[in-house]
Amino acid sequence: MQKEILKHYQACPSCNSADIKEALTAKDYTVSQKDFAIWECGNCSLRFTQDVPDADTIGPYYKSEDYISHTNTRKGLVNNLYHIVRKQTLSGKRRLLSSATRLKRGKMLDVGAGTGAFVAHMAENGWEVTGLEPDETARTIASSQNRTLLLPMSDFYSLAPDSYDAITLWHVLEHVHDLHTYVGQLARLLKREGRIFIAVPNYTSYDAAVYKSAWAAYDVPRHLYHFSPGAMEALLAKHELQLQVIRPMWFDSFYISLLSEKYRNGRGNLVKAFFTGFISNLRAFVDKSKCSSLIYVIGK
């Protein structure tokens, strides 16, 4: 087994401020059961996982039958609910893309496509779609179950600039090791009037405050960064990208709360999870920037 090479930040990985300190410690409930420290930047408010394995040695932390984005598993109540909700959200995402780009059909890039469900859905609705996915197992499942050919992430930096009307990253940016190079490439690939759609968890949500270190969306060490709306806006500004609008992901509060209840007590509690998710969404209804997960719609 390859020895882990850990990344210890002396400054914020987004804004480079030295005003950083430990915020909490979270556990990897999915694979290793290890604890990881999460630090926070006092300047831009980004949280980040400290002493995380680098890109070449983090692979084993993704090797789990329960890691749904790579395996498409239906094991357990939470994963079955995920599949039911996903069918409903695919068309909602397509409508958001069409509304934001003002196109019924266009050229789209899906980064971190998982098992290809969204790529397949958009292609079926007339979009010209390129999907990128780093995990070989996920690409194989995409081909066999969704009849979708996904390209490896090694193709990301060789794609033609100014090519895409829409670029989507559904819960992907929090996994990216070379953050600024990556966001810079997204900006280069986007057409002048195009839009980038970035969905990430929001640690300023009510459910995050309830579950604290057991909040499932911390998902250490796979999630390298933990965004607030302010942290996202600060990152985009460094690449001359403009935040156009924020859209809530209403189902995520329930999904994350279900997992968090299981992490917190080892058994789960459907009633408590539903109540926490409901209160989280109720508060986010008043202030959408407090939703458990957010979609950031971004332009040049």
C-alpha cells in the first residue's frame, strides 16, 4: 500500500490568508473511521480539511460500496431514497440550465459525472454533452447502466477553450486538490455568455449547526473544502467570475440529516432526521443562502 503524503496548510488554500485556525474535528464514517481536523479561514470563511492525503494517495478513501456516486448502490434506506429523489431532480437541473443559459439545447460539460445519470438525461433531451469522471469503476457503470461514455479527468486540461454553454459540477468542487488551477480551467472552457453551475454543501446551514462534527456533508477526508456562500464568492472573484444567483437544493437537507443521524448515534432516527431537514429548509425558505446545499450559478 502506498504511503500517504499529507497536505498541511500554512495558509488558506483559497485566499492565501495566514489567518487560519482549527474549527472542529470530524470522523471519516465511510471508510477509515479516522479523525480529521477541519480548519477555518478568518478572512474568506472557507473551511478546509487539514492534513489530508494528497491526490496520489487519497484513492483508498473512495473505496467503499457505500460511496454512491461511484457505485450507484441501492444498499440501505438512505441510498434507496437517494435514487428516488435523483429521478425527480434530473429534470429540475435541466430546467435550471435552460433558464440560466436561455437555451433549450446547447453544448454542456459535466465534470465529475459519477455513473452518468445526468449526462444521459441531458443527451436524451437534445444537449451535446461531454462527461468527465476520474473513477474507472464509475465510468464502467455509466457505460453499462446508462449507455453513456465518460472520459477520464486526464482529458480536462486538453479540452478546447470557449467551448461550452453550460459546465456543471454537482458536488465535485469540494473534492478537487488543485483548486485554483481547476477553477481557472473552468473559466477558460466557458463561452462568454455561458454559465457554470457548482453545487456544494453549505456549512452555514441549520442542519450543519445541529449535527456539528457528525454532519455528514463534511465527509472527510474526501471533502477537502467546506464552503460558505462568502467563501465561494471570494474564490470566484479571484478568477474574474461573477456569482449570478444561488439556488437551494431542498432534498439535500433530508438526505444529509438521515446520514448524520446514523453517524451521531450509530443507528439513525428517521423522525429526528426529517424534523431537522424540515426546520433547515424552513429557515432557508426565508434566507436561501442557509440551505443545506446550494447551486451557485456563475458567469463571466
